[in-house]
Amino acid sequence: RHEAELLARLEHPHIVKLFKVGVSGGQYYLTMEWLEGKTLDQHLDRPPGEVLPLFLQVVDAVAYLHGQRIIHRDLKPANVIVTSQGAKLIDFGLGKNLADSLSLTRQGQVLGTLVFLTPAQLAGEPATPASDVYALGVILYRLLSGRYPFEGANFGEMLRRIKEGRREPLTLRPDLPMPLAGLLRELCEKALDHRPGRGYSDAAALAGELRQVLGGPDGKGPALA
């Protein structure tokens, strides 16, 4: 029901569509658009000219959410389906309407997937639009380098690395053209800077700079040629 209430408010080309909410046997069910394709994590190693425009579509979808005062709280490649029409953001089960006075989250409760969470979230602080941007920065880091920014031999080691901000060095994939590679590195580092006033406050700011770097309204400008 919670997911349905959020999705019912949304209309964006890169967000899954909700058609109907019903009740059967005392259980709520959702009828949503059928998405045929693979998740974004199966596309991240495609050539930059193909995958960066898809990433921009995801950022645009999150910027729209933030404009509606909604945060996703579980942004990751597995929650994006790439169809013949482009990227579609799915799974709003952890989404939150910031305008709601009531919260489904208890203070100190940690929600989301470890590698995409900020140190503040791991400390039990509430998620914000900037938390979504940080998760987008983690996805971009993976896209640019072929690895995630935090790695560890086990859960505990990875947790410590994230809390301490000890990221793996960002080594860019060799097929990124210059000077685009340097610009994307700066953009990624800014998205991952979760300190107040240092990174992007919301996804709209990230989308604007990413579109400027890539060129063209759809991110398929000459920089990727």
C-alpha cells in the first residue's frame, strides 16, 4: 500500500507506471506496466556512449522525485530496468514522502543496501535527497571504473571502510575519451561528497551538471562521440 501511494502521484517517462491498486483476500495488490529488459547492473560495462545516457535518465527520474518531495532510499542498478525505451526506475518500497508528518522509519533504523548508504545513514540519521545523490554517485563510480568505491573481505570490513570514507582509488576505464573522463571524475567525486554544503543538495543539480558535461538534452552529445 505504501508503494502504491507513492507511485500514484508519479508520472515520468523513466519511472515505472502504476495502473491499478486493488484488494484481494484482504491483501493489497498493484497492477504495473510490464517492463521487458535487464537491470542496469548488466549494462554498466557497455561503451560509455551507450550507458552514460541511460544513467542520465535515472538521474532525471530521481530529480523528478525530489521535485515531488519524495526520496527513493534504495537506489542501485538492480532497481533500474533498461528497456527498449530507456531506463525505468522501479521498487519504491523504501520510498518516503518528505511532506508526511508520520514516518515508517524508526529513529536509528538503517534502510537500504550497504554500499549505497552514506556514513550518516549508517549512523542512524534519516535519509535526505542528498542521500539519493550519494547512491547515484556510487553507481556512477561503478560505471566509470568497473568497481564499487568500497570493497572489503567481509561485511564488517566494508562497513568500516564506508563509515571512515576510505574509498578505493577511482581508476577510470580506458575507453572514456578526454577531457570527458576528467569532468566525469570531478562530478562523481562531488556526488560522493556527503558533507553538508559540499556535494549536490538534490538530483536536479547533479542532472544539470551531468547534462552539461555530456552535451545535448539526452546526454548523447559530441563529448561521447
